[in-house]
Amino acid sequence: MSAHLTTNQLEAFWLPFTPNTEFKRNPRILARAEGMYYFDQDGRRVLDGAAGLWCANAGHCRKPIADAIAKAAATLDFAPTFQFGHPAAFEAAARIAALAPGDLNHVFFTNSGSESTDTAVKIAVAWHRARGEATRTMIIGRERAYHGVGMAGISAGGIGNNRKWFGSLGFRADHLSATYNRAEQAFTNGQPEWGAHLADELEKIIALHDASAIAAVIVEPMAGSTGVLPPPKGYLEKLRAITAKHGILLIFDEVITGFGRLGAAFAAERFGVTPDLLTFAKGVTSGAAPMGGVLVDKRIYEQFMTGPDHAIDMFHGYTYSGHPLAAAAACATLDLYRDEGLFERAKELEVYFGEAAHSLKGKPGVADIRNIGLAAAIDLDPIAGAPGKRGFEVMKHLFFERDLMLRVAGDTLAFSPPLIVEKAHIDEMFGKLGEALAA
Ligand code: PXG
């Protein structure tokens, strides 16, 4: 085990989405990981209730994934995918496309969820232009949405803090209302009955801007970062029908919901609604290497394949699109998901997990609980005048005093364990939070 980091050694790294000054006083250093656990620099074991950041779906440091990455690093460290290619990228793309519903047959690789949003939106805008509808450049997102921090992501996103610091934003955008209403939905287990009508707002937005101005609607099928908002029953179906009627592309951001979180390869499959473009990242490599991508419907892809032979069809891409280490990690991860039946496992555990989450109803400070698949969120009553403080304090208490890592967003705690989670871990996670709240 390496020596402890000293305060000076912490100074240079500006941590993302973190209060850095406080962190450097009370560092939460993760030195090692295995299966369901992190270990700090003293070897203290911490249960991972968050799959890292919603990504380590196969659990941590799985040997087949580590071996595949090591082998790739020793065999083909880097190969360009501009004008060249390498086997693992083609294999990964084919296998991801095989998991996707409908005609989502093509994969454009990126390195993150944020790049995937930018890529999907750019493909949508370029597709309309290629068909002679160059006026379709707006994107419609939704309040409380998180689509990453690229220019398209913050334009379409609906989290105020992620937008307000950055001046005029990249893409012109408008927003649907969030699907959450506590009075109508509090303590719903699974998809709420109330809220499908909120999709009808899209008709009003279209009437305001005109369909000829709008390229795409982007939504998370289940909003994750903002605190697990499962879609109201019938909501996604309505968005699908309205976008199709107006020639607008529908993008599902499945960066969190992809690769088993909701008990299926993709939320599109679970909800029976197929978008035109689907973004993914995180779970594609179980977090073991940076990779993201966009699944693209066949008719969209084919629109760009018009030649002539020497002409590039899409002026977009990243040096590391389909990177050999990431592609190898993805193939090994998909093997594990298949061989261990992890998506089915998530489906089987959903009821147990949901009941465990809802067992916290009535504990001090619990304002709402929501869940679907292996994702759950608990809203805590905020401390008057200090929104986010209670969530932050509970997160730190759980980590330092109760050996449990959870994600916090404001006063909402989110659970999204690796899909290898056992019932005993589920009892432990919710039990520890319950004890912490009671204390
Ligand atoms: N879309 C969605 C739906 C996401 O959840 C991104 C895009 C961006 O991905 P990258 O790889 O660029 O970070 C995300 C990322 C949290 C949390 O605690 C969630 C994310 C990232 C960090 C923290 O909820 N999601």
C-alpha cells in the first residue's frame, strides 16, 4: 500500500464537481477496489453503493476485464480510427449494436457520456441538413436533465448550476417540464401512474418554435443524476409518437440506464420504446476504461453514405474513438454481462431492492423514495437555509463512520450498486442509511 497522500500532494488536482477546499481537509481517498468494495489507504473496506459513479456494473477489478486491457496495452496500444481501424473496435461496435433494439445498428464511439451527447446532437443536426432541412437546429431537453458537460449537454440539460456559469450556450434549446411531482407521486415504487400528460407539452413547444426549427428531443429514459426519476407510465410512448409525427429525432441518453441498470441491456428495451439515436458510456466498460458512444438508426447512417469514395461522410470524431484498450475492455465486459446473466440478475433483484429502499419510509428526514431496476433515491428534508448540506453531511458520515459509499445530489442520496450485488449487501446498504438517519 502506498504511503498516505499529504495535504501538499492533494493541492494540484482540481477535483470535478467537488468542494475542493473541504475535500482537501477531509480527503476521501479510494486506493483499491474489488467486487462490491473500495478500500481506503489504510485498507478499510467500504461498500460501493454507487457502482463508482453508476458505471462499475460488473463490479470492480474483474479479472477478465483487467486481463483484456493488459493484453491490449501490450499488443496494440493505439491505432487511429480516422481512415484506419483495428479489430476490437469493430467487434465492440457489432456486439453493442446486437444488444440494441430496432434498427440501432451502427455505433459512433466517443470517450464519455458528454461527448456522446455532443455527437448525437451533431448527428441529428447534420442528418436534417443532409436531407435538405438545414433549419432544424434546436434541441429540446427537459428540466432536471443531466446530459454531461459538453456544449450540447449543457444546452439541453436542465440543471441550473451546470448552465448558469457558462454564458450563452452552444445549441439553441428549449425544455420540457421535469416529470416529478411530489404531491402526485411520493413514495412510488417503479413507474408513477401520474405524469404521462407532461409529454403533451412537446406539442406546445413545437407550436411555439415550429417543427421546422427542431432537430431532436433528448431525454434520459430514467433521469439518473437528478435523483432517479422513473418515467411516468405512457410518457416515453407519447414522446415517441409526437416526435415521429413532426419529423423530429428522439435521442435517449442511456449513459446511466444502459448495460443492465434497469434489468435489460437498454431502457429502450425495458420500456418498449425505440429512439432514433441512443447514447451510452459508463457501463459499456464497467467503468474500467473511458468509453462512450452513440447507437445510430440505420436510416440515419445510410443518409450519410452517399459517396464519392474519397469524401469523408461525417466531419466528427475523437482521436480516441474506439481506443484499443477501451474496446478490449468493452468486449470483456459484455462477456461478463452475458456469462453471469447480470442484466437478468438486476431484473430479479429489483423487487427486493425496491422493498429495501421503501423500508426507509418514515425514518427521520425522509421526504420521498423512488426506485426502478437497481437504482433508488432518497430525498431528505433540506436544512433550512442550507440546501445540500444535509445530503453532504450524510454522505460523509456514511463514508467515514459506516463504511458505505453513496452518491449525493443536493439533499438526495442515490443508490446504484454493481449488478453483482447480493441481498445481504442490499440489507447492509439500506440498513446503514436507516441507522444513520435514526442517529
Ligand atoms: N448523460 C447522463 C445521463 C449521465 O448521467 C453523462 C451524460 C455524462 O457522462 P460523462 O462520462 O461525460 O461524465 C452522465 C454522467 C451522479 C453523476 O452522481 C452522474 C454522472 C456523472 C457524474 C456523477 O449522478 N453522469
